Amino acid sequence: MANILGLSCYYHDSAAALVSDGRVVAAAQEERFTRKKHDSSFPSHAVEYCISELPANSTIDHVIFYEKPLLKFDRLLETYLAFAPAGLKSFMNAMPSWFGDKLRLPKLLANELQPHYDGPILFTRHHESHAASAFFPSPFEEAAILTMDGVGEWDCTTLGSGYGNQIRLEHSQLFPHSLGLLYSAFTYFCGFKVNSGEYKLMGLAPYGSPIHKDTILKELLDLHEDGSFRLNLDYFNFCQGLTMTSDSFNQLFGGRPRASESRLEASHTDLASSIQAATEEIILKTATHLREETNLDQLCMAGGVALNCVANGKLARSRLFKDIWIQPASGDAGGALGAALYAHYQLLENNRNPEKLDSMRGSFLGPSYSSEEIGAFLKTSEAIYEYFEDEERLLAATVLAIEVGQVVGWFQGRMEFGPRALGSRSILGDPRNPKMQAKMNLSIKYRESFRPFAPVILAEHASEYFEIESPSPYMLFVSNLKESKLRKLQPEEIECQRSQDLIKRVNVPRSELPAITHVDMSARIQTVDNRHGRILHLLRAFKAKTGCPALVNTSFNVRGEPIVNSPEEAYNCFLATEMDILVLGNHILYKETQPSISHEKKNTYLNRFKLD
């Protein structure tokens, strides 16, 4: 049995992953331990966790890093030279860390890994890690592979295929011609944080109209029928400067980049809608070309762009491929897992037997806490709680709270790997409640009011509510609600639809499940089945009591905070927000019975986390 540790770090979303004899054993992002969102440092805590999950009397046999630093340095140096002297300031900012540490990465990693490992360290290419994370855990014996992100070493998009225990990447689009960076440029211009706020831009898009799509496709890039393109670099500043867009970009779209936290105008919603539409066209053209080149029926995807679940939904509905599987940790964190799998299959040439669903185990790959550990923490904290030996009674109490409009912090089993809460570290509510979205956004998450929430729904009932044909266990596809579930809007509600006040628009109840229905009648769906643990039992109990097979599900954190990992973090978040009850394993805590928390302590907690 070979135990392989995969690592990703030093850019953003550092992580570690453990693969034992081909089985995905553990994986976690460093941010969940350090409480620093998108932490880029060496994932020492994640490594310690993965090592704790090693089979008995086992040690690490191989370590592999998710990209090749010398190739990345080559790209940086060549880019700075190409734009000299314009890139001098950016060059001076970047070079000290490279000359100080990154060019000595093997030695740096070896030092960090002591005393757990003292052997050679392997390196694979960034997009090979993405491709491996997409194909090897998938349920397919063979599949086309598409990876898209900002940039790895040089690659921004790769196309290839996987067969058995091998992947082949045969075509690539090189930096700076990147779909991820194009999308990030609009993220930046609309006032959101790059590498963090792209999902906000996606959520903002339905409020606008794609009136700038043709301008994007005509002025910003030269798009070919196979989906490849070249950016017009006159409009961008990311090669040589410290911003994403240039003055030419700003002039083309009528102003300066929006200041963070300032009012969102119609111009921003239209830009969001336009870049989303352009992105979808590029992805569909690329996927069409890939289908023609490979003649394969299945598609696997990874890379940051693969987290664009709206585009994924449109790709699925295009029926270009019979089935699509997307790595739930598609960003750089997932590169750690992909690297480990790449070593096991591609380098060591071990046999691969795809599992029927997939081998991600629901993406529940992080730490768990026993009932005894939770109970000990609660006693130490002098928390007031009820303990339920019987799961049926625990579920009944939780269902009752949700049914009467309360918001539930839900902490169960192993923490999720990837950016989505999938029913283990979640905040839950009643999707039928028209006030639930506003309550969660403003009083629990403390985030922008325009952002939609996602439903978790029993897989066997998903097609009754949504236009969906395949399961979506990792919340990576957006689908429309069935017309039969939509409400007929009243004249005053139709008028609200035209308002520039996003709060008014989002609060219009549009369906039988208003809390999870976005303004374009869509939802980012997670279908729940046997791989999802206790959240499946809760959904069944809620369905039995109310007739509704769905719940509102959002990640257990406040804005800017990583998803909670430990019972202590869950308890602190519960106390500092307007959550009504907290379900920690078999323990239920009611807010009204807890020791009160002062405004000072609440603000101290919330101010720990920088707005994302």
C-alpha cells in the first residue's frame, strides 16, 4: 500500500490531500484551521490532519506538489521582460519572494515536512493536477477532460482525455489569454475581490442584461469557433501592473472600477450579465470542439472556471455530452488531491476501477468530532444544551425549529473539502418562507443582500421541482424551477422586477420555494442521496412533516470567514449571529437559553474576518 500526500500552496487556497492505495482518505484546506480565508501558506495544519488519518502503522511513501515552480518563474520573468519597463513595480513586488523562497521550493517543502517525511518530492504541472482531480475520482472509464482557470505555469485552458489509469492533455491555451483572468477583470471592475468574488459576479448577473456581450467579444478578444481566443491586452493590466484593467478598459465601459462596498448600479449588473454570457459562449464553443476531437460521451472538468455553476448548467442542458462530472474542489485546493491521484495512477501506473457514483465520498474528507469531544467542549464552555441519544427525536426537534421559521446551524460528521457546504457544516432554513433569504443574508451571514441561496433537495424529488435530468451532489449546476412551481406575479411585484433596488427585487416571492429562487427563476441545486449522511435523514424527516423535500442550505460562516471546522468555531459563530438553534452532532443548543454575548464580543468576533 502506498500513501501519497498531495500539496498545494503559496498562491491561494493551500491544501493537503492523502491518497492511500488509490483511495481518497482525507483532504482539507489550510484556511479551515488558520481561520484565514484563502490562506496561501504551507498547509501545515492540513498536513497534520491528513497524517492523522493514515492507516494504522503507516507512513507517507510519496509527496507530490501540484505545479512546477521553475516553469511558473519562467512565465513570470518572461512576462515582466516583455512589458518592461511598464512592469517594474509588479516585478519588484514579486521577485523577493521568488529569490528568497520559491526558487528553493524543494528544500523549503522538505523542511516544512519534517519530521513526517524525508524522501524526494515529486512535481507535476498545474493543469495536470486539475485534470487528474477531474478524471481519476470520476465514475467514468473514459472521458474528455476540460480544465480552465486563471493560469497555472503557462496553461490557462487545457483539453484532453482520460482512459483507465492515464490522462493525456493534448491542447492548451497559454497565458495571458485566459478565460479565468478575463472573468476576474470584470470581477475587479465591479468592485469584488479577485480570486474570491467571482461567484458574487455570477450571482449578480441575472439582475442585468447582457448588453455589452458583443463589445466584449469584438473588442476585448478574438474568439475562434473552437473556443480558443486571444485577448486584446490593451484593455488589461494584469501582465505588467497591480490592477486587472487598464484605462482603455475603463473608458470602454464608461467609468472607473467600482469602489468596494459602494452602491451597485445598473451598469454593474449589466456588465456582470454580459461577461457571464460571453463566458458561457466561450465554454460551449470549447466543449463542442472537445466533443468533436475526442468523440467521447462523458466530460470531466476542473479549474476555477469549472465552479461557474451557471455555465455548467447550460453546458449540461446543451446535451453535448451524455454526462458531466466536475471536481467539487475545482480550484487550487483540489490541485493537492489531483497531484496525489496523478502520482498513484499516472506515475506509479496502478490499476484504476471507477466507482459507480465517484470516489470523492461526498467530498466529506475533512475532520470529524465524536459525540464525546463535542460534549466535553460544551461542558467546558458552560453552554446550555439538550442531548439526544435517539436520532429520530433529534431530527424532529430540528424540523420543528425550521418549520416555524428558525435558522439552524448544522454541524455533523466530516467537514467538506472544497468551497461548498454540502450538509456537514451548513446553515439551514425553510425554503418556503419568503422572508428567509433576507433574514439569512442580513442577520446571519452579514453579506450582500442580492446574493441567492441554494437548495438541498432529496435526489428522488429534484425533477419534481427543477428542470434537471442528472444528479447534482456537489452543488455545481444551476437549473431553472419547473413552471408548475412558479407563482403568478402581481402587478406591484412585476414593477419591483424593474427596480434598480436589488433588495426589492430579490425579496419578490417567485415560486413555491421563494427563499432559493433567484431573480431569473433558477437555483444552484444540491441533490442529496445516501453519500450525504445525516442531512439525508433530516430532509426525509422534513418531507414527512411538511411535504417539502428541500431546505435552504448555505455555508456555516459569516462573510469573510472560512467555513467552520470545529465545534468551538461553530459555537462562536452561533453566538455572534442571529442563528436560532445549533445542532452539534447529537446536541441541540437554543439561542434563548445560552449565556448572552456582549455587543463588544460579537463585534470582536465579526471584525476578525476581512470582507471578501
